[in-house]
Amino acid sequence: MSETIQDRVIAIIAEQAVLEPGDVSLDQTLEDLGIDSLGLVESIFAIEEAFDISVPFNANDPTESDFDISSVAAIIRAVEGLVADQAA
């Protein structure tokens, strides 16, 4: 069975949070999961590598990024959009 984008993103986030993927819910924020700014940057790099995409994220000013990190679900939607754009 192939992994979905959602499964892969949750696995990456769970790894950064040192949690099991089943312990990560879509409505949680990275802060809820205990992921700090360094963990966020590492998560972004892991997502870029996993999906071979470039994430429009400014680590120096995350609020100025076009990449929504407000929740796990928002990150998944953003990655799905980037993957779809790349495939087009």
C-alpha cells in the first residue's frame, strides 16, 4: 500500500516531535506538539526532500511565508498544493 501525502507529512512531523504518527492529530499546531523553530526548519527540509519540492518558507520570518504552518492539516494542504503544482 502506498503512503498518502498526509501519511508522509504526519510521519515527518511525528519524527520531529518524537511521537508516534498516531499521536499527531490534524488540528494540532506544531507548538502543541512541542516542535520549536529549529524543529520546524528541520521538518520543512524533510518535507522538501520527501516530496522533491521547494517550500516557500522564510525561516527568519515564518509569518511572511506563503506556506501555512498554522496546523498539521494546513501543512498537509500546503504540501498537497505544492506537489500538485509540480506535477502540472
